[in-house]
Amino acid sequence: MNVRVSPTQLTSVAEKTYAGVLGKLIGVYLGRAVEGWTYEAIRDTFGEVEDYVNHRVNWPLIVPDDDISGTFLFYRALEDNGFPADISAKAIGDTWLNYIVEDKTVLWWGGLGRSTEHTAYLRLKHGIAAPASGSIAMNGKGMAEQIGAEIFIDTWSMVNPSDPDRAAAMARAAGSVSHDGVALEAACLFAAMQAAAYDETDIDKLLDLGLRYSNSNELNGVIADVREQCARAGDDWRAVRHWLGANHGYERYPGNCPMVPNHALLIASFILGGDDFQKGLKIAVSSGWDTDCNAGNLGALNGIRLGLAGLETGPDFRGPVADLMYVVGADGGECVTDAVIETRRVLRSAAQLKGDSYTAPVIRFAFEFPGSVQGFARCPLHQGRQAITRVGNLNSSSDANGLELSFEGLAAGVTGAVSVPTFIDPKPRGVSDTSYFEVIASPTLYATQTVTGSIRGLDAVNPAARFFIHFFDETDQLARLDGAWFDINQGDNAVSFKVPDTGGRPIHRLGLELAATHRLSGRIAILSLDWSGAPEHLTFGTSKELTPRLTPWDTTTFWTKQFVSSAKHWATDIYNTFTLSHPDSNGVITFGTRDWTDYAIASELVIELHEMAGLVVRARGHRRYYAGVVHDGKASIVRRRDSALDILASVPFDFIPNSRQLFEVSAVGDRISLSIGGKAIVAASDTSYGSGGAGFLIEGGTVPALGLSVRRIGG
């Protein structure tokens, strides 16, 4: 059943993939607000859920969710292992361990024998490789046949457009990390349908195809019954939901979120929704059970099948989302992201698997897909009258890609501003907890980096503009710093903005403000914006300098949230900057982004009680990095890759116990170097990791750290 995608189909494949990513987000955000509600409670409160209801339950719309994080993290096993067409379950399990921070990210941490994914994680952590980690033999039938095998499979389908054979094979390998039995068969069935939906839109044909990838007579029989019930019910979806509750309710299956009821509901929603994107999601969410999972899978399938046009026939689902998403994992700089960036990544993987290439924009914001805005919106922190009236995509009215900003009534004292998030939001007052999934992230933008781009003046007379940032100040409140004003001339204008120093405090938003001395209305377009590479020179002082109100008894801060820690204990220290403590191996604390290439990180470490301690560079998750460390009377350059810690170079090194030593680790090209006290100690060459974030490593002990700096080396 392999289908080769011709070059003439590439644009269609790209847009269908983008629509699939958007469909996933829309479905999850629709369902997340009522996850855990009973069918009756949803019916009595909302009737039918036809649009976002997050505001009615006092939640933000954009929330962290395992369905999103797992979907867009776990398939990175392909990228991280050289894009093998026969990716193994073990490699995907290793990817789990690299990106998951225990008890914090991606999964529902419900406990061994209670949460299927948590149980599988613990198996992996203790050396039981996939697929044994998710097997019935290891965890029991009830634990292994829950819904999770299906909820993460969308990207495995998207990297195999028109190739249901390989999509199903990869879904089986990925699902077996944590699941087995009927759960695997449902995942394979649905993955094949999604891959085939790039070419086939007929619902019955897709179902018939999907059934050929399921080896479960039980599952196939349930689907046959669902199809029959849907045919009988016509347009009465509640009649089908009643039948599902009576014949396939949760009480008929072991575990707390069984696959069969949810998969049956997913198939029913697909059939009954037909070619109406909104209707299918309405049924999936209004029916209860695992609402965000079912709606997310259905949204992805129908996004691929119906394309971007299919998303436009009902309410404006795309506008409120604005492409935004969180992919929460150990690679913190990859967390705050958007549907365009993630679509590019999927398409690059798909091309690599086919031996082709996908030429995606290398700049962060290119707005290349119809309707894309990549998180930009009228700035929610704007003071005074807002002159921006619309933020949309330029290619709806032009041949060019870009972000179109319409403004009305700019004048002295009246400006307009747009902005994009570069870090997590503080919890708004009066808003309840968004979910049991915490947003753990590093910023995407740092002080002393340079933002470059192109802005098009669309009229003869255009406004002036300036960039600005919002950041968290020493009182953990949002403050603003502005760049210089510049004129926008008619045509294309190259622009740049060196981000001001914030003293190590995280940047929350990047924005653009428009102004005019006399009343002006019109349009401009942001054609592109980008930044990359490590900061020119980023410095953190002591905790007391960063947050003056700290006391030895109260060290709570917001600025520390920009670090992702898998160390057991990590906190600010009133007399230093941090104290790092971890009783076992591989306690890692990182920040920064995957595009940091050549740079050095430095900090003064108090070395005494530890087995290994030092600084990390080019981290790509918490089990793939280089580090310059001291251990066992030696100083070494080490490389971690999954469970292996390789010593690349080592020399004897003695230190005075409880002494404070200035460590600096640099990465330039293929050379990783460690200096201590300003003296070069040891270096090694390796090409495994060309870029990544920075931070600390602590194993078997505690290390206080005073100060932290990162400086770019070279261009």
C-alpha cells in the first residue's frame, strides 16, 4: 500500500500536515475544558459543545496537555536517531527518558499500576526496555489496554503521508513503549487511516483500510457494530452515545481510561460528523469520556482529510488559538512554540524518511501557511487606546507570505502594538489551575540576542515603529523595555533590534509598536522575524541581586522558572545563586534553546560533597549533552547519550574541599573544553551534538553555584 508522493503534491502535503497539526490543537483545546466531566454533566451544562468553553470554566484556552506534548515529543526519536525507517520501540523508549522530566512533564503521574504511562516510564527508568516496558506480560491486560497508545500517534502518521504501512508500523513501535493488546491494534488502525487521508477522503473507504491493520477481532467487531448503529441513527448522535454507554461503558472494561469505549466513540464521531469538521468535534467532546484525547485524534484526522478549508466552515477555531501550543519536555527552549514551527519539523522528518528534502524557512517567523499568525496578536499588555484593528496573514490578500497588521486612527498619544509570547504566562489572578500538567519551559528569546527581520510598508505613508520586550523584573512583575523608533518606508525594510539586558530575568513577550504624529490608518506587514544562536553575553548575579526581597526563609522567585530541572532538589540560595542537589546519577538543570551553537557557560561552583559536578553544553534533552566535570580525582569532558556516559577526555585534578572554583565550559565547532580558575584543564573533540542549551550537572551530592553567564563565541 506504499504511495509515493510526487513533487507536485508537496504543497498539498505541507498544507494538509499543517491542517492536521491545527486540527489536533483545536480538538485538544475544545475537549480539555471538560475532560473528566460525565456525559450528563456536559449535556446539562452546555447542551452541545460547539465552540470553546474554557472561559465558562475559568481556564485559559492555551494549556499544557499530554496529548500535545507527547505527540510532538516522542516522534523526535526519528530526528534524534538519524531518521531510521524501521525505528525500534527501544529507541522511542529512550526518547521518552530523554525528554520526560519525572513527576513533572508530559505524563499523568498517577502512580505505578494506576497510570499506564507512568508505569511504563518506571519500567524504562529501571532498565526494562520497550516493548517489554508496556507489555501485558509486565503490566497486566487492564493496565496495557488503556487509551494512551492512540493519543500520541498523529505525528507518526504525518511523517508518513500516503504511506499507511509505515505509519501503522511506527505507531505499533511507539505504542508498545507503554501499551499492548487491543490498545496497540486501535493505534495502528487509526494511524493507517490518518496516513491514507492525505489521498482518500471517503469515510467508509478509510475505515475499511484501517481495519486491515488491526489484528484484534474484538476491536474489529466493535467497529462493525458502531458503523451499524451510526447507519441506523442517521443524524441522532445521542442515540449512538446512549448505545455506547449501555454496551461499552467504562464499567465493562478494566482500568480508568480504557481504549475500547474511547476508540468506539472516536469512530462514531468520525462517521456521524461526516465532512463537517465542527460537527465531528462537537460529538466527540459533548459525549464525555476522554474528551481531549478523542477530539484531538479526530481533529488531526479531519484536518488532514479536509484540509485548511475544512477548518473554516464553522466557528473561527483558528483565531483564538493563533497557532500557539506548548510542547513541554526537558528541552525547555522548545516548549513555547507554534503550529507552523512544529509542522516544519514534521515535514522535514517526512522528507528524510522518503530520501527527499523539504525546504522550510530557516527563520523563526515566516508565516508561510495560509492564515498562519504564529502566536502574534494585538498585545494584551498594551497601555492606552489600541490602534491595531486586525492581525492576519498577508497571503490571503497578496502573493507574499507575512503577517498583515491593519491599524486605524494612529495619532499623537494613540499607538498600536502586537506581540508574541516568548515565555510562559504568569498565572492570572482569579483563574483556576489550568490542568494537572505544569508548563515547564525556558524562554525562546534572551537578553543581548539580536532580532532581525523585514517589514513591508504597504502604503505611500507608513507609521514609525519600535520593538519592545516585556520581562519579569526584580519584583517578579512584568516590566517593559523599548528599542529605538525607526521609519517604515514604502516597500521592504530590513530591521534589527538588540534585546536589552534584563539582568538574567526572563523575557515574556516580544512586540512591535506603531505610531504616527498625525492621524493615520492603513496596513503594514511583518514579512519575517528571527533570532538564533547563544546570547552575546547573558549574566545572572546572586539570588539576592535578582530578587532583592528574598530572605533565607523565602526564596520563591519567578525568574528561576526559566530553568528545567531533573535534579531532585534545586532552588535559589540566598547566599549564592542556586544550590544543586541530586542523590543519584544525571541530575541536570538546563536553559536555552536548541539553536545555541558556539558559546561558553561559566559559574563559580563550591565543590566538596558530590560524585560528579560541572557544567553542561549543547543539551538536547536531559540524556543527550556534553559536560565538563570533576569526579573521582579527575577533570573530564563527558558525553551522555541515553543510558551511556562516555568519558571523551580526562586528566587528574585535585581540589581543596569546600573551595569555590570558577568553571567554564565552551563548545566551538567539534571542540568541547573545560577551564577551572581561568586555566585550561581538558578538552575533547566530538561531533555528536552541534547545538543545544546549557546548564549544570550534579550527581550524588550538592553544589552551591554563584553566578551564571553565557557568552557567544564567534559570529
